[in-house]
Amino acid sequence: MLHVQTFSTKGIKKMNDRRPLIAGNWKMFKNGPEAVAAAIKLANLLGKNHDVDVMIAPPFTALAQVSDAIKESRLSLGAQNLFWEFEGAYTGEISPAMLVSAGCEYVIIGHSERRQYFGETDDTVNRKISAAVDHDLKPIFCVGESEKERESNATFSVLDKQVTSGLKGFSSNQLKALIIAYEPVWAIGTGKTATTDQAQEVHRFLRAMLENSYGNTLAKSIRILYGGSVKPDNISELMAMDDVDGALVGGASLDPETFSGIVHFQI
Ligand code: 13P
């Protein structure tokens, strides 16, 4: 029997067995000591009781220190990127095995900023997801359309291509730990959040794609996060949507009190 979590308020009922995940992407902010201080403050604010998974992804240089600092807490650690090779002459790159040894459980892959500024493609994203899977890192696979693509009604075809190419060649067994983050590019760092209907519509579409390719059981178990200007005052309505299983938070994850306000959403 699956454990079914029921969240309800204001007549909204949400019944599924997906454990919410609130993930903080700290991007290129905070040096080692700053990251440790923020992580400890957050861990203290969140306490030990949890029915929500919480992950923070500091910059590479802070990973090992933050990992030590949060060992006894409910927080998990994630990285913001990886390279797919195990080791070698790849100046400036970080391997999946290095992330594991630094204490990471999750890794963000294919963030739109990496696609936009660092030339990541659906193909490199596919290789990175594969490397993460091989090393038991939980991939947080980011997809999302630009403003222009949304305006020209290309949202679903863009997402279809990103997901199909990004997950090419995987069996359902390999995707058990997969997490998808829907981050509309126009909502990142802009203060413009997708409406709850827009988010739900896309999340539903992504889950239907997963169902088509991998069957109902896997599709029902994969967590789909929303990202893009998530704040304490909009998280609850987003989380009330059936297919929104958490959030990938940028700016509002940098301040422990604000992030804790997001983790403590109410639906
Ligand atoms: P903001 O929350 O700052 O819009 O960033 C979202 C994001 O890019 C998370 O990965």
C-alpha cells in the first residue's frame, strides 16, 4: 500500500504519494563562510520535523563546508551543475564522483542560465543526467520556455523537445530518482510568476509526457517542481495545484528567513 499524503485547506484537496521538495538554488552567491552561516541559520529555523524535503545548492566552493555544517539537520545538499566524465584533463570541470564525495545528494541540470550563458544543449543535458543517474545523484532536470516562445504558442513544443531529448535513451528504472523543474525563463528573477493555472497546465502536460513514455507508475512518482519568482506569498497557491510538487527557488532562497517561509507553505 502506498502512503498517501493528503493536504487540504479552503476545500482544496491534494492526494498523492509525492513528497514535496523545496530546493534553493543559490546560484553564484555566498562564499564558504557565508554559505555555512546561512545553512546553519536555515537548519535552526526549520527544526527536525519534516514532511517536506529541503535542499540547498550553494556554489561548488562551499559544498564540502556546508555538507559538514548540515549533517545533523533535515537539509540536503545539491550542486548546480556537473560534468559527465568521471575524471580527466577537463580544466575547470567537476565530476559526479566529486559531488558525491562533497556530500551532494542532488544536482541541478540544464538550468536556463547554463543553456543561455554557457552553451548547454539538450544533448549535453542528456549526458549530464546520465552521469548523475550513474552516480546515484538525484537530477533536477530544468526545462522552460522563453517569453517569445510562450507568446508564439510554442510552449508545449519547446517543452516536448527539451524533455524528449534530455531523457533520450533512459529506461524507467533509471529515472526513479528524477525530478523535473519547470522554470519558465520569463519568470526567473523577474518578479513575474506563472499563474497557478499556467503552472498546473504545464506540469500536467509534463506528467502526461512521462506517462506516455514510461507508464503511469513512474509518471505518478516523479516530482515536478515549479521555479520562477517563488516567494513566501505565492508558494501556497502554487503548492495547492495537483501536479506542483515543490519549488526551485533562486533569489528568495538566499535569505534563511524568507526561504523558511517558503518551506512552511500552507495549503
Ligand atoms: P528566482 O526564484 O530568483 O526567480 O530564480 C529561479 C531559479 O532560477 C531557480 O533555479
